[in-house]
Amino acid sequence: MESAEIAVLGNGPVAQSLVLALGEYGVSCILVDTRPATAHAPDSSVERTVALALGSRRLLDGLGVRLGDPGAGAIGRVQISQAGAGPRVELSHRLLQAPEKRLGEVWPLPVLSAAIAQTLQERGTIAAQPWGPLQGFSWHPDHVQLRWPGRQVRARLVVLADGGHGHLGPLLGLQRRGWDHNRHALIARVRVASEPQGERCAYEHFLASGPLAFLPVEAPREFSLVWSLYPSQAAALLYANDFVFLQKLNAVRPQGLAAVTEVRNRGFYPLHFQQYLAAPETRVALLGNAAQTLHPLAGQGYNLGLRDSVTLAALLRETLERGEDPGGTGVLQDFQRIRRRDRLEIIAFTEGMNRLFGIDLTPLHLLRAAGLAALQWSPTVKTRLAARLAGLRLPVDSSIPDLDVENAAHARS
């Protein structure tokens, strides 16, 4: 039987970011890739991107991850609007006076994952074990025992960071809440006829079926598309010819965006909200999508997961320095307390905005228009919203030194 202070289940960006943030204490971990050996590699022809908030970029810089210049993928401003002509809200990096002159940036998921994995490999502290799905689990007062075929691990803390794909919640006996949105996200790479001068813009445009997002990517005039649709609509457009697809998309595209002329890399996935909760006495900590699977609205999923990782790592470093139990009730209570407000606010924002703009009634459309107009003419509120979505302003209860990215020195300065 192998022993470790911490067993991390998962080998994606959130799990690997935790090990990086642990620093020298990463040697106390076992990192396990829980994907089945027969799992198919992601389809490279399907669009997969991550909207990285400015605060998250600073955190990754601090961890030594070298992503380079985002170039055309930098988000200089965000436009928020709803179907039909009406008021629009524009959030600009100028509201934050950030030296990077952007609110965030968009990266292909494989590029982001490879940069984090390379940094972890260069540190040489830990390598992921390809043991596949967890087969058994037993809890003991001072440790947790994990079982795979022909292998057992004894750990004082289990960190579940598998992106929510391993279906480990029921196996570990975790409490779950959630609901199905009855929507699918249709994703694609699109190209527009022309682009306005100046900073590149991300568009969050609300339709009756849900948000329609255009995220600027590394190629000029190209965007990563995330379109919330009813399942039957998404299936029809997934297989429609380009002419039909572009006709439907251009009929609902946001104001200010030129006509979409090309589409490729189409795919889709179901949308749902899910949250798992682990009692502090179980010696289990949940990170990223394993803790909360969000609607892609505003692209907050990975950013929230990265803050989970950095917070847990800070608490574990302090605990291990004192020679205390990393899976102790006090540590996990502190982690849940610190992360609670940040998580709840982002969940409330994404779910609330999706539901509010999804009600197709004229009185509500007018009220939403009035609200957008009021927000556009309220610089103070816009600044707070921009700072929150950029990951630079967190709730006081969620503030720890490791997350102080507003004034942190970062690698490129």
C-alpha cells in the first residue's frame, strides 16, 4: 500500500494548478489521472477555449506558467445586450486602469493545459499516475483509503479535481444539488467580415434560448462561439450546411458585430448546473467543476476553479509547515468558509442572468432594457462588475494573500 499526505484525483488544469501552488509540498501528493485508459482523446476538430480572467492570468504568472502574449485573444472590452435593438452595456479595461490593458484573454484549452503541464513537468515534483477510475473508497478517522485494481493508496486528504467527469460524487457519498437547463451549448469557430478598430471585444448577447457569446481568439476577425439553444435546435444546426448555419446566426447576432462569413469546428454539449458538497469530517476537498459545474455564461468556470486551487494550496502549506493533519476538520472548514462567498456569488450571477434574460415577455424585456441603460450610465457599478468578472475584486470573506492579484507583482512586469 502506498501512502501520501494528499491524493489528488484528476489531471487537468485545476488539479495541476493545485500541485504547482503547493510548491515544495507537492512532493507529499499522489496525482492520479482518473480517466479510463480506453477514453477517447478530445476531438481536435471541435472548438474548445477558455476565457481566462485577468486575475487568473496573474495567478498563473505567479505560479510560473508561461502562456506568452495573448495577442488578438486579449479581451479589451465586453458588450452586454439582449435580443432586439436596445441599450447595450460596455465594460472596458479602462474602468480598471489595469497595466495589461485587458479584462481577460481567450486561450485554446489544449494550449492552456499544455502550458500548465509543462511547468509542472519542469518542476519535477510529481508525475500523474495513469491508474484510471477510482474503484473503491473507505473512510477512517485518521486517513482515507483509495483502491484501484491491484493498487491501494492511504492518504490523509483526498482532493477531487477531475472536472466532474469521473462521476466520483456518488462513490464518495457526497451531497448533490443541481438541475438540467434543457439547453445545449453549440460551440464553433467563426470568422466575421470585418472588425471595429481598437481593442477586441467579447459579446454576451441574450436571446430567449439563452446567451450567445462571441469570444475573440488569437486569429484576427475570428471568434469562439458559444450559443445556448434548445436541444433540437442545437442538433439541427450542428449538422446544417454552412449557408443555413450562417443565415440563422446572422439573424440573431449582436449589434456592432459584422456579419459572420465562415464557420468551422462545430460541436455541442448539454448545459446543467451541479454542485457537490463534502462534510469537513470526510477528508475530501472539492475543486473546480467537481465542486460546481456552471453555465458557461461569462466564462467563469475555470477562473473559479483556479481560485479554489490557490486557496486550498495556501491552507495546506500552512498546515504542513506546522506538521498538522492536512485532512483535519479545521483545515476543510476554513477552506469551505473562505470559498463559500466567491462561489455563491458567481453561481448566483450566472444562474440569475440566464434565468432573467430567458423569460420572453414584453414587460420583462422593457424592464431589462431599462436596467441595461441604467447600468451603462453608472460608472461606479460598471467598474465593480468589471473588476469582479476580471477576478480582481473578490468578496472580503474570500480574500487571502495568495489571491491578492490586484496589487501583486507579476512575471511580465
